[in-house]
Amino acid sequence: MKKISLEDHWYHPLNNEIREEFTKRTPDSTNFRCAANIKYTTPRMGTDGIEKYRLKEMDENGIDIQIMSHGYPAIQGILDAKEAINKAKTMNDDMAEVIQKYPTRFRGFATLPMQNPKAAADELERAVKDLGMLGALINGHTNGEFLDEDKFRIVWERSIELGVPIFLHAFDPLPDQVKAYKGYRGLVGVGWGWNVEVAHHVMRIIYSGLFEDMPEATLIIGHMGEMLPYALARIDEGYEQTGGSENWKIPKEPSYYYKKNIMITTSGHWNPEAMLCAIGALGIERIMFSVDFPFVVTEKSVEQVENTPISQEDKEKIYYKNAQRLFNL
């Protein structure tokens, strides 16, 4: 069965530099991984690992197309706007060169210098029109600023004009929030903190009224919806108890926008029960297959879909048809 995976990361050498600087600047909040995981992921991250690891594991697991993106922190790890603009262009150009070498196997998401929203919108347009990117992946907040803020609406507007989605990836909590993780550094990133941060970011976007004002906007989030499908009824209850449309910028319950404007991926999530919950909450048409390469074992991502008690027709939708429709592939 054909498979398209759309949350798989590629590390440009500049991103390694950015991450080192970001780690020095935010030592307490930087995502922590054990030595064994680092040993597994490092050779798979960059261009040198494409033939030996990336394509090999794709072939072994029947993955036809991988939509690559710049892994955390990418441009969101930079403070200076001018530096972010220049490095975003370089990173996108170089990713496009990699994709051109394997045109039938790879596509890409652009990285955007959100430090300057106008420049970010322009880079999105350049990346889509000139480089063939399928949208953009943004690694969480940018220097403490979130995508619900009015200054970023130009980026959303440009994504609608171009007909491409924005993928919201995980990022570390703000420095003044890291104290909640004191003594439990491993919880900051994968497994808890990142899920919490994306879920919170999504709720900000929904409650801001952005999707009400821009009903054509499409947001993608990973990891089986970042815990939100399980909590939609509770979220709606909170909306009603705090005044509903009288007190908020949205006239409908939050779950309405989650189901209408958001698509989720299966990345890094090996629980068939969670898949069934997501299908029940959102519908099969809004779930897309992903691996989260190189941070997880590719085989497990396939096993998760195969072990979920759904029809072959539904598996086809998750594996490739939903992505094919979204990206006009």
C-alpha cells in the first residue's frame, strides 16, 4: 500500500549551529535525550545519512514519499530577525537541492523567519512558488511570540493565498515556565512538555478567532493531535462555563474549529487505542501517516496503523489519500 509520511526531519549544518547556540542560551529548557537515542538519531539526521539510512528505511517499510522539514529548533532558535531571514533562505535552498536529487521520493516544508512576519510570508511564497515546497513547518513559539498574535496574520493570509498548510511543531516552554519541570528535565521535551506546549499553542489559535476569520486556513499538528482529541468534550465544557460566545472571539465551540481547520499526523505515537480515539473525534479524513524520522523507529509507525482495527480503505486514507488530497499530489 502506498505511503506518504509528512513529519520527518532533516538537519542542515546551520541548524546544528543554531541548536548549539540555543542550548547555551536556554540550558534548562532545551529538549533532553539519552545518549542511546542521540547515537541512533545523529547519523540519520543529515544529508550523509540519506542513502544509508533514510531511503533504506523508507524502502523497507513501503514509504513512497517523505515530506522533509527542518528539525527543532531551526529558525525559531534564533533571536535576530536579519540572521533568521538569511539562514532561512539558505536552509530552504539547500533542502530544495536535496529534494531535486530524489524528486520521486522527497518533498519539503519550508522553515520561516517568523521574527519578521512580512519576511516570513514572502519566504513562504518564494519557497512554494520557486522551490516547490508544500507549505511550512514552524517550531512552536518564536522568541515567546505565538501564532495567534495579530502580527502573524500576514503569514496565515499568504498560506491561504498559496493554498498550503502550516505545520505547528513542538518547541520548549518559555524560560519562565521551565520551573514547573525543575528536577524532571526529561519531561521538558518528548513525552510530555512538547505535547503540552503544542496543545496550548493550538488552543490560543482557536480562541483567538483566527479560524473564524480565516475559515480556509489549515493547520497540521503531529503526535496524534497532541492529546487534544481525547479532551475535546472537556474543552467545550470549559468554553461554555466561561461564557461561550459572549466572552470569547469564537461563536462556536472550540471542537468545531479543531475538527474543521486542523489535520493531525500519527507521528511518534504507537497506540492503536489513541488512533481509534482520534478517528472517533475527528473522522478518518483528517488523520495522516507520519514517522517523525529520525527520532523514532520507522517500523513502529507502520505497525501502529496495521495494528489498529480499521478497514483497508481507512488505512489507505491514513497512509496516503488524505495527504494526497491536502497537497494535491
